[in-house]
Amino acid sequence: MKRIISLLLVLAMVLSLAACGDNGVTPVVSGDQGGQNEVVPVNPEEVVEVEGDYIYKDAVSTLATNWNPHTYQTADDLYPQNYTTDSLYTLIFNDARHPVEGKEPFEGYMIVPAMAADYPVDVTESVKAEHPEFNIPESATSGFAWSVKLRDDLKWDDGTPITANDFVGSLERVLRPELLNYRAADYYEGTYAVVNGKNYALAGHASYLDNGIQGVQIEEMTKNEEGQYTYDDGKLVYIAVDYSLDWLGGDTLAAYVDAYGADMFGMDNWDALLALADQDGLVPCTDDNLALLSSVTTANPAWGESDAELFNYLALYESSYDADYDFSNVGLYAPADDELVFVYSSSLEGFYLMTYGMNVPLVKIDLYDSLLKEEQTASGSVWSSTYCTNVETSCSYGPYKVSDYQLDKSMHFVKNENWAGWNYEWINYVDPEDGLTYQMYQTTEIDTQVVSEPSTQKQMFLSGQLMGYGLQAEDFDQYRNSEYYYATPAETIFFLLFNGYETEIAKREAAADFDATTTDLQTQMLESFRRACAVSIDRELMAATVSPARKGGYAFLGDTYIYDPETCAYYRDTDQAKMALVDFYSIDLDDYNGDLDAAVDSITGLDPVTAKEKFAEAYQEALDLGYVTDNDGDGLSDQTVTMVYAMSGEMSEFYRKTLDFLNSQLNAGAAGTGFEGKILITPSAPVGNAWSDNLRNGQMDTQLAGWSGGSLDPFGTALTWTDPAQAYWGNWWDANNHDMTVNIDGTDVTMSIRDFALALNGTPVTVDGVEYNYGYGVADTEVRLDILAEIERQMLVAYNCVPIMQDAGGSLLSQQIYHVVEDYNPMLSRGGIQYDKYNYNEEEWAAYVASQGGSLQY
Amino acid sequence: MVKYALQRTFYMIIVFLIITLMCFILIRMLPQPALPPEDPHSQVIELRREALGYNEPYLVQFGLFAKNVITKFDWGLSEKLYFGQDVWEIFVGKLPATMIVNLYSILLSIPIGIALGIFAALKKNTWIDYAISTLTMVVISVPSFVYAFIIQYIFCYKLGWFPFLMKSGTDWFSWPMFVSMIPAVMSLSFGVIAGFTRTTRAELTEVLTSEFMLLARTKGLTKAQATIRHALKNCFVVIVPGIFGEFIGILGGSLIIERIFSVPGVGGLTLNAITGLDYNIFILSTCFYTAIGLAASLVVDISYGFIDPRIRMGSKK
């Protein structure tokens, strides 16, 4: 018997290997690497039949108005798509690895084919040979082209079959140049976009590079016969007079001149320069025109620039997109009704290939085309569509379909009986609660109402009329320990900013109404002062006091970032990330016997001894530099170190608590030093959305500003921190000017922090004649982690800002329903609606609520 | 009177055009949100703004807008809030919910308000008058959204008599829809009742002490006859324009009440259009309310002549 079993096992292994073949994708499985990786189909006879109506009653503050996958613009508009769409590949909990008898909770996940019939097959070699239009590099042997077979039972909700041509037609429409679809960029920009999509989408347009970012000096350029400067073998250079510049935060020079005029700029030649601008707002870069520009940007000392900075206002012609570019050159085609071929400009595989790389915004072509409308405008015309804006113009290919919709009021979904997913082999799963097998999507209907007021949501929830309630700050004390409470972490980290714009601070102190005998703005520029502030704030206590749903923030990246989605590995769990924290907070590993985890766990952000030491140091420095005085000789600063908090709105409870807590903690940290009781964070007048500009230009000093990035791309977030155009401190601290060194494969590599960030994200960077690229798929993951952790550490020790809180939310779940997993998973949350199970059907629930007197206890 | 009405109508059209042009230009002068340079969507948005003609001179844009409205009654498509949808259809689709809630509210409030005002005036300087007047002052001083939250908490949550939200659907005159509107109607009514009570009481109190009322009584009319035939008629010179105003307000909607009870009306439309810089929705709602406001003032002015023939409209004497 044993021999027979062994033989069968060997045979099974051989068959499965053969099935994968050399070109097949290995299924992606996260979590525990042991165990079974394949979906184990469940015998349909084992599936428990669930009777009754199960209506998921949801509330939103804003209802979707346009869920057209080509044009939607907000997260609210994504809401219906969660129920009405499907994908080629999807994620499920890896329940097959947890046998019924164990009833272990789900831990990992796996990617499985959904609309695809099987995993993708690498066809790089054949596509390279047969389709030269895709320009697959001669050296490439894999990862550039993938074939996907579609299931043969795919249907729209009206029963119309979905074929490969629908996918191709949908991509063509989202990219169609005249439609100018908002979502087009999702499918032509970035690593995961199919090849040549951008050429098609931007056909007829020209693109320019922002030289403020590129940094090509005028001396490095050459002039052509017309006297216009060129770069890179003849590409033309322009002056960006009324053209958006990244380093100006997307604004134009013209916008700045309009706003500040003679207060900041030389205006004598401005009109002459502006008159030369073409329809894109560009002026040919010649010596004469540069002289005009120079007279604008350097004539007024208030703007504070010289000719050496003129290069920042130049736009470098990059390319023009052929107006007649044909979609057949774009990297998605259908060799057959049930087969798609995706072609990429770089090698892709695994998780990213099957999720981001094969994401096509499917639309029902005939309906879509019938709803397109061309509107005449002052500039010609523009196209719009009412596709997916009401029941009649919607089409579903997901588990639910829209059955009723009232603008700004409500939306109702019922099961889509024509969804192919009801036949997916993974649609049945074993519930770890009871060990029985169920079909996913027990919810029979979804009823979504607009409920704008949290108090109304709460009352409805307590009356059993909603499935969940997002807790408000005042609710936490009452419900934090409820068994129905769920905390959900988020990516955003909130930082306390410091102003380092020396010239602006000097200007503010020179103002007539500034009282230098009692107030000081300059001390906040001292690193010692900032370090003292950084270790004076107990992060967890602050979160608990100010915003109970949130928790302490300690670094640029919080604990939700996954650096390897194939294994669900968290960046914050890596040794590199832990060491960055230990270094920043000056933790001595020896105190913890070298235990890195224990050292990290000990960090609270509060270190009173160091705080006192650094405040004392800062006080002495401030005295020496004349920032503060001690004329009465009492050992205390005569001035209060003041930081103006940029208020976006009126004073609220959150602001009041934030300011009170920060002032209290900072002054406690400074106790016993010359700054005791002499630190004040004071609110500005409300400035609306201008708060960020006020911080960037040094007019205001601080705020609890948030930053986040994609949870699956911690490496990409480094681009944001190090970009002076995006950073709050871009006017006085530039990551391009600060070097760092990382030991890579035994060699110390030194370049600017910004260059490391660029190289880390796949942009080749040349330093001393050597090209570096540490992008995904190019460099080893450990090397990439080393670089990212060092960038993070460098940004922390720059003390432009101090991480304070990490965003999170807390909610209650109705007693009518339960999640099959308790722990939050960034990829699958707690399973979503496909895994949600009901304790009561509608009839039973109504009786239960009535038995509780109409008001439930949580 | 006809000449006066025609003259006012002509002026009304001039004022309407001036307001429309001013609003058209002012909303476009608000800067479009800065496009994040790192966002790949920025390029498409920039191209779309260009295609939409936002960079053309304001008067060129206004010319095309006016031409479309006048020749085709085409108010354009929404670009932000309801992408691609006809703004007129959106506006007209949302008006009924606002109108019906407000209609129920004033149908309930005006009779009650006037009745309480009459009662208080007739019982002047008694505890009844004091009670009504005090209550009126309290109610007027408290914003309607406070009542909304209290009503929702007591009647919807604690007692469970009414649903929390207005019912979905367009069966405006069905019983379930009516029941679902009651909390919103009640919330809107308190202030209106108090307003009419106060106005009616004040006017009637003054009229009741007039000499002609004494004359009426000396001629043998009962107090009720004198009050109904003479006093009320006189104080309606002030009350009727208020009633007109309330009916015109039907079209306006209350942002906060609609929000609390999920009334899918026009309450927040103009504000959202300004916030989202959805030009076409803003211009349509501005034009609509401007036209309604101007027409209302004309109707109210003309109504004075009908209510009190002593008032001569357009007369230079």
C-alpha cells in the first residue's frame, strides 16, 4: 500500500511539474512556505446549502456617481466596482493548507486564476520573433510577453459572452487619445503597463522634461543654427514661462509672477517674455530670451536667485508622439477569442505580473460606444460618457450587479447569476470557525445608503440597520474593548515639521510687528533643538490622547508596508528597517543583549534624559548665535521659541488637543534647561489648502502633516521624501545635495540620497562614470532593503520632520455577521464580502433586534 | 400696473444677465487645483482642461455657453461631480425631493404659525401670550439642525416611530415615503412656525389697537368679526409676502437637513459645485436661483397691490 501511495505521489509531482512547464508561472503563495500550494477543489456535495436572505447593509458618506473604469476619479466611485467586476487573477486565503480537522485560522494567501483559465505562459521568444513592433530586446528570453487563456464561460450580466476581443477593445478605448480618459495613465504609465500604450494615448502631443529636476546646466548645452539651446544630441530646450514645473509644485512661473508681481520679480521684461510663449507656454531658449528671463528672476532680491539658477526654468523637449500611431503596436492582442497576449517593456513575473500587469479595465463595448458623447468647447471639443452612471448604463461581470441606483441617495446590488465565478474551483472554502465548507458570497444583496452624519450611522448601527460603524474619537473609550471592535492600520504617517527656511524666518523676524524681545523663530532651525523635540514626545500617549484610532509613528514607513507581496513580507520586520530605528533613537543594542526585536519594542519616542541634554545644548547654541538672550540672568531664555502651526481649518477639538499635547510634552522635555516653559506651538489663522504652500515657503513653521505611499511599494515612497519638489522642506534642504554610503556586495557606494532613491526605483544613475540601477528585478532584494533603510535613516537624521503617529481606523462589526479571520491582512483585509459569514438571516435578525428592545449592546 | 410689471421684467432680465456673466467669470477665475507633478494623471487632466477650453478667454467661453443655452437649452455636462452627465437632468432630477419636503413643511408650518400668532395676539399680555412668545424666541434662536438631531434621536432611534433616512425611490406621494419624510419636515417646520407666529402676533397686536378697530367695534361688529374682517386683512400685507418667500424657498433646500436625513435634493449642489469647480453645475444652479429670486421679488411686489389696493405699484404719486 505504501509503495502504491509513494508511486502515486511521485506521479502527481511529475504531472504537476509538467503542467507548469518551463514557461509556466509558479503559483504565488504567501505566509508559511510549507504545505500545499495548490487550490484543492471541494466536492460540491460537501458544500453547505445556506437558506434565506442575507442583505449587507452598508452606509457611505458619498455615493459613487461614475463607476466607469475609464473615467472614475474618486475612491467613492470605486465602490461599485468592488462588487461588479472581476479580474484575470485574484487573491484568496490559502485555506487549502489548513485542513478541516485543524480549524486553524487563515494566515496566508495565494493568487489563483479567476477569469483566466490557467496561470500565464511565457511567450517572450515567439512574440519577439513574430512581432518586431513591440521592440522586445534581442537579449530578452523571458518575462516580456505572456499568454493567458480565458475561461470559456465568461459572461456579462445580461448573458452576452466576454471574449478576448472585449479586453483588447477595452484597453484601446481607455487609451484612445481623443477620449482623454482620466484613467488612461493607469494603463500606459509605470513598470506594469503594456508596451507602447503611452505612444497611443498621447498620439499627437509633445512631452518635455522639467530641467529643475533633470539638472542639465546651460553650460552643458549647445546652440543650433537658430541660436536655440539644445541638449542630448540636438533636442531643443525651451524656457518654461507658462508651463507647469514639477519643482514649483506643478505651478508655472507665470502663476508665481501673477501672484507676487513686483514684490518678488523684475517686471520690466516680463510682458515681452510672456508674449513669446507658444500655446504650451514655452519660449525657445536663446541667449536673448534667457536675458529676458534673467531680468525677471534675478532682478528682485526678494526672489533671491542668480543666473546660476536659470536652468531650473528650462523645459527639455523629450519626444513627440506620432499623431497616427496605431493601436496594433500596443502590447495587448488577442490571437484567439479565448487567448490574450500581454507584452511589456521590461521583464515581469509573479505577483506583479498577474495583478498590476494584467489589469484591464473591461467595458461592454457596444454599450460603451453608444454612450460616448462629443461636447463642443471653446477649444474645439471634448468627449464624455455616461457609461456606468446608472442602472441602465451599467454592466457587471462580477459577483453582483447594480439593481437600483438613486443619485446621491442609495444603491442596491443583487447577485449576478451570470457571473462565471460561481464555477471557479476555489469558490468553495472551508470556514475555520466550524470546519464546514461553504460557497463564497453568502451575501445575497447589498443595500448601500448615503448616511453623511456619523451620529446617524451610529444610531442605525445600534438599531441593527448597518453592518459596521467607523468609530469616532469620542467612541473609543466605550467600544475599544468590545469583542466586535476591529482595528485597521493604514499607511499614512503623520510628522511634526520644522521650518528651516533661514531667509524667510529672518524676514518674519524683521517685520515691524515682530517682538524680538519675547519671541524667537530661529532656534527651531538648530538640529539639537529638533533632536530634543524628537525624543520629548511619547508617541503612543499622543495617539491615545489626540486621536485614539491611531498609534505611534516612529519612522518614515509604518508597519503596513509589504516589500515582497509574494511572501507577504513586511518591511518593518526586516533587520535593516529595525536597525534604522535603533540607530535613529540611539538605542544601545548591548542593553538588550543584541536582541534587535527587544530593542525596537523598547522605543516609545520618549527619552527624557537625551531630551534634556539636547535642549540644554540647543539653548547654549541659541545664546551663542544670538537667537535668544538671557538679559535678566535667570538662566531662562528671554524669548519663547515659537513655531506657527499652519491651520487648514478652524480650531477644532483635534487641533486643540494636538497643540496642547505637543506644548505640554515639549516643555516637559525642556524642564531644567533654559527653554523650560519657553516653547510654544501656536495656531495660525485658518489658511485652507494654502497650508502646505505656507510651510514650503517658510511663512509658517509646523504641522502634523501626513505622508503615505502604496502599501506594496515601500521603495517607491523614497522617491517622494527625497524629491525637493514634493517635500515640505524643498526650499532649504535638498536630498540631491546630501550624500550617503551603502556597502553593496562588499563595496562602499556613495551618491546623493536622491540618486539612491532614483536608482532604487529603476532609474539608472551614473556616478563617476559608473551606472547604478537597483530597481525591482535588477538588484537583489536584500540590497534594495539595505538602501531603503539607509535612505530612511538619513531622512530621519536630517530632522526636517519627526514621525509622530501612524494612521489607523477602528470600527465595530454587526452581530449579524462575522469575519472568517480576525487578523488584518493588507492584501485581503479580513476577507471582504466574499468571506463574510452571517449569524442570522434577515428574518432571524429582525427578531433578534426586536428581542433586544431595538437597541443592541456592543 | 402692466407697464410697471413689464418695466420690472425688463430690468430683471438685465440684472439676470449681469449676475450670470459675473458668476461665470468669477467661478472660472478660481484657480483649478494644482496638479501633483508626480501623478501620472496630471498629464491627461492638463490636456482635458485645454480641450475643455478653460485656457480660452472668459468671454469666448461665455459666448459658447450662452449660445448653447439659448439655442439648444444645453447647459452642458458635468465635468467633476457627475462626470459626463447632463447637468440640467441632474438638477431637475434632484429638485422634486427638495420641493416635496419643503412643501410639506410649509403646509404644516404656515397655518400653525399664523394660528399661534393670532392666538398670542388675542391673548396679549396673558400667560398664554408669554408662553408662546418665549417658546417662539427659543425656537427661532436654535438652528434647525439641532432639532434634526434631537428628532432623529428621539423619534427614530429611541422610539423607532420613523425611519432614520428618507426612503429611496421616486414614489414621492406614497405613504411610506411620506412617513420617511416626517422627521425632516418636522425639523424644517419649527423655525418657520416660530417665524410666522412672531410676525403674525406683532402685526395683529398693532392692528388690534388701531382706531379703525375701535370704530368697527363701535359700529357693532363682534370681536371675532372685527378681527377676521379687518385686523387680519391688514396684517396680511406683511404676512403674505412671507408666505410667498417660503414657497420660493421650497426650491432652495436645506444643506444640513438634507444631509442628516439623506434627502437626495439640491441642498448641497451649489456649494459642492463651487468646491469641486464643476462650472456647468454651478452656473445652472446660479442662473436658476437668480431667476427664481428675481421673479419672486417681482411677484411679491405686485402682490402688495392685490392685498392692499391702497398700495399703487408704479405710481409716482
